Amino acid sequence: MIFTTLAWLSIVSLVLALPPCLLFFRNLRAYLPPGEPPATLGPISISVLIPARDEEAGIEEAVRSALQSGCAGTELEVVVLDDHSSDRTAERVRALSLLDARVRLELAPPLPAGWCGKQHACWVLAQRARHGLLLWVDADVRLEPGGASRLAGFLHVSGAGLVSGVPRQLTGTLSEKMLITLIHFVLLGFLPLDRMRKSTSPAYASGCGQLFLASKEAYFQAGGHAAIRATLHDGIHLPRAFRQAGLATDLCDATPLASCRMYHGAVQTWRGLAKNATEGLGSNRMIVPATVLLGLGQVGPWVVMVMAWILEGPGSLAFALGWLGGFPGLFIRLAGVARFRQSALGAVLHPIGVALLLTIQWQARLMAWLGMRFAWRGRSYFQN
């Protein structure tokens, strides 16, 4: 009975592990970095918009990288909105504005009731931007030379109203290597890019909140960040607002366009991923399917292998099937190491990373069920 149970569990895990693997490698052919802007695009004018709250340590580097992100002939302005910082963020930006007229400091008005801080900051920035293309980047994003112009070229070629991509994810600690690098696995393993590009259905809405580019006209047509004012997860909800307005959204590989060190250390990584978990995998609708697909498909094979090794030995059928079921996830992650310049250690520890990710989703889900508030950047929010 034990042998039969383990063997069947291995088969179930393999069945659940194969589809994300096949979709991931299919998506790799479509998820490409943009090239140089086409000549047909003409002059490019971009407002790089950076919401900043207590970003003294890194805001200068963020602004300087943004100033270098245009190709020849691109007109840039870099607008930083100081969102009631308690440190010297505003002073550092003001000093840069004295050295380069393209830099502008804006001060955020009081946060209205019912608004998430970041969404309000992005909305205010859009209203104060001078150019027709709006590029939002988080304060921990570092744009590469020419990165903003190349993304503008992708927006033009795609015909979308909003485009996004995942910057290169820089990681330091073990927790970051295991958890942050899962972003490409989840995105490309479960979102069919071909269907996304053929449809404006909100069901295919996806993006990365670290990097968004939109035409100003399309942005205000979709309602912009005002349409998602209460959410903490702009990566899903901003593209959804565009699609609900009948506008297309698209994704590209932003690895060569920008980089980001999202979090530092285990505590910040855990809290950062938990803050908007209930609007993604940890939502009421997704938490059970995500647990089944990721738990059984990515963690399950390795658990079966350990159990089969202990109970039946490494020569058993259950052990062999467990290894077969664990290979697709490992194959995906190793491909990510090469393609997206990710951590090899994080790839090898893939099942542990997935198990931790699911734990974060369930913690956030339980906090939401209990009506507990979540604190982030000195503000507290109820999770849905």
C-alpha cells in the first residue's frame, strides 16, 4: 500500500509539473528583450516617474541611472515625488535638480482616504508629467543606458497602451535567492503570452510593478492608478485596468533594460512578498489552486523521493518517478539562471523556495481572514 501510494503521488506530481515547464519554454521564444527603437518611432519624449518614501540611501543612484536611460535624441525628464519621507530623500533630489535641469522634485499631497500610498504617488506623478510617455520605476530600480528608449520602442512596436517587464533581479541573501528569483517561474510558467497578446481580456493581465511604461493618452483613458487606488498589487491590477478599458498590454524581457534589488534580507523579503499576497496567489480564489499546482507539482516530487528513499530505497519505482517529477521545475530554474542572470543556488533550492512562497501566501491569507492590518512603509492596510 505504501509503495502504491508513493508511486501514484509521483505520477500526480509529474502531471502537474509538466505543463508549467512546457509553457515556460514556449514563452521564452516570445518573452524577448526589446532592440533599439525603430526609426519610424521618431523623437521620443519620456517622463521617468519615481515615487519615493524614505529612499535616502538609494535615490541618487536611481535618478542618475534614469538620466542615462535615453538613446541619442530622446528627451527625458526625471520626476521624483517625495511621499512624506522622514529622511533626507527630498534634500538629495533637490541637490541633483540644481546640477541637472532634467531632474524635478515634487512633494506629495496628503494621502486621501481609501488610497494605497504608492498608487496615489504614481497618480500624482502622472498628472505632473510633461511628456507623452510615462515611465514609472520604483526607487530601487536602476535603468540601464538606453533602457527607457528601448522600452519606448517596444511600446510602439507592440501597439499596446501599457508595457512592462521584469528587470534583472539582484539578490544577496539566501532567502532572496530562493524567493525573489521565482518571479520568472511564476510569470512564464503560468501565463500564456500568445493568448495574452491576442486578447484584451483582463484574465491575462500581468506586469511588474517595478517597471511600467504607458502613453499618457492611454493611461488616462484607462483611469490610471486612480482605477486601482486601494490595491497594493499594481503588477496585476494596473494592466487589468487597461484591459478593462479595451486597451492591450504587453510584456518584454527587461533583464538588459534595468536591475532591481527588491529587498534586503529574510525579514524584509518575507514581509515584502506578504504585503500584496492576498491580491495574487494568496487570494481567496487562487490560494487552493496555487497550493495544489505548486505544492504537488514543485515540492511534491522531492518529498516523495525522500519518503521513497527511506521506505523503499533508491532503486524503487516511486523514487524514480519522484525524480522524474522534480526534473521539470529544476530544468526551468536552471534555464532562468542562464537567461535572466539569476542565482544558481536559488535554482537548486527551488522546491524549498516554492514551499516558503506558499507559506507566505497562507500567512497573508490567514491574516486577511482574521481582519488583521498589514504595516508597510509606515502605513497600515487591511488585506482583502
